[in-house]
Amino acid sequence: MLAILDYKAGNQTSVRRAFDFLGIPCSITADPETLRQASGVIFPGVGAAGQAMHQLTSTGLDQVLRDVVESGKPLLGICVGCQILLDYSEENDTKTLGIVPGACAMFNRGLTEEDGQPIRVPHMGWNKVSLQAPCELFEGVDADSEFYFVHSYFPVPKPEFVIGTTFYGMDFCSVHGRSGLWAMQFHPEKSGRPGLKLLSNFAKFCGEVSNAQ
């Protein structure tokens, strides 16, 4: 059973619907024991870093997430969940979880698209991901696939944690982490077939880890 972390930061229901469509058992939960016993944890989020971190720290879920990662349980961060796995976010000047070394920065509104037009912030739309390192989650996903983004801030992890990049006025990190600990700035649950394939691959990886224990 996969666990979708409920920390009042939005889009948990969208993620659950995606797994329901795939026929993969999951539950939305804030219960620490359920999270620790799950085969894998999805850490979604929509909103602001400061509000999200306040909810995590006030409920003790920040430490639960650290425990999940330290135990070797697979974890997938999405959008705000991707950003606050890092050490710090410029949004609300927020100290974040510190699970992956790095920070989260805001797009410079002076950047331009390839056609010379100024970018819009927040970034909303469909863009490709260029893999910079092998990633189990992208197995069977066409390299030309596009994914749905909506964000004003982007992750800047240490270079060795960069898995994929996307161009929006500049090349920014859109996927970071390592095997078993992944974070995506885009929304796989809203990205059609390619996004569903990523979620399916995550569930498959979680099952393989559970069976090996």
C-alpha cells in the first residue's frame, strides 16, 4: 500500500485519483505509523513553502519524513513537496527539511523565452524534461514527453542530485534526488499518460523494494 502524505497542502486527491486509475492501492494519511509501514510515500503539495513547513513541523510530520527516508523507504516529492525536501526556500524565507542539499529560488522575471518574449511567472504549462542522469521512474517514458508545470520557484540542489532539467528562460532542475528518493517540480498526476507511467514506475519500484526485504 502506498501512502500519500496529508499535510493540508493540496492536490492529495488528484494524486490518489491517478493511482486509482492505475489500479494501485493507496491511501491519504497523516498517521505516522501508516506512513512508516507503507511500501512507499508520496509527498505532494500545492501552495507556499512557509505554510507547508509550518504544517509539517507543528504536527511532527517533518521528522516522520526524515525517518521514512533514513529507513530506505522510497519517497516521491511533487511540486512543493519537491521544493521543501531541500535545505532552504526563498519563498517566505523558509528553512525547509534538509533531506536533499540545496535551496529553492524564484524565477527572474527578466528571463526570456527562446523567441525573445519575457517569461511569465508563475510558469504554467507543458514542458519537456531532459534527463541528466539515469532514473528508474522514466523507464518507458518517451524522451519527447511533456509534463505539466505550475510554479514560481524552482529547486537548486547540489549538482550530483540533479536528475532532469527543463528550459523556461533558463535551464532549471525539474527532477532531483537519487534512486529511491525522487522529487519532481512538475505534476505527474496531471501530465497524462507520461505522468501516469512515472507513477506506475514508482509503485513498481516500491513493490520491488518491499519484496526484497
